[in-house]
Amino acid sequence: MSSLQLTQVYLERKQKDALQARAKANGTKVAEEVRRAVDAYLAGISPEDLRLLDEGTRKAGRHLSEMADELDRVNARLDAAFAKLDRQRHQPRKAR
């Protein structure tokens, strides 16, 4: 790990609150969130890039959720069909 340098930065209250909330949600420290934000800034990632990425991620999450729901419905239909086949298989055969 590279050596860390102490840097003091004055933040607005809402910025600090938002950083604390994000750190708590991510299981990190505020300092780590600041370092990540600085890395993104230095890499040239704009707020618009982040907004688009966030929007795409949320949309993908919705699609994945919809696909999982559909898969659950298909699996339920298949389970019912297999159960019906199993019941039919175990019924005594009728005389011909």
C-alpha cells in the first residue's frame, strides 16, 4: 500500500453527511470514500459519466429483477408440470 499523506479539507455539512452515509452503506471509512472520489476525479470521470453509469446500473438492476421474477414463474410452471407427470407415472394403469 502506498504511503498516505494527511490532508485537511473543509467540507460543507451536507457533503460530510453524504460521505458518512455512503461510507456506512459501503462498509468503509469517510477517508476511503474521499480517496475514491479523488481517484475518479483524477481519472477524468465526470459527474455526468457517474450519473449515466448510475442510471445504467439501476436500469440493469431492474431488468435483472424482472428476469429473476420471470425465471421464478417459469420454474413454478415446470415444477407443477413435473409433479403432474410424476403423479401420472405412479397411477395404476387402466386395463385396455
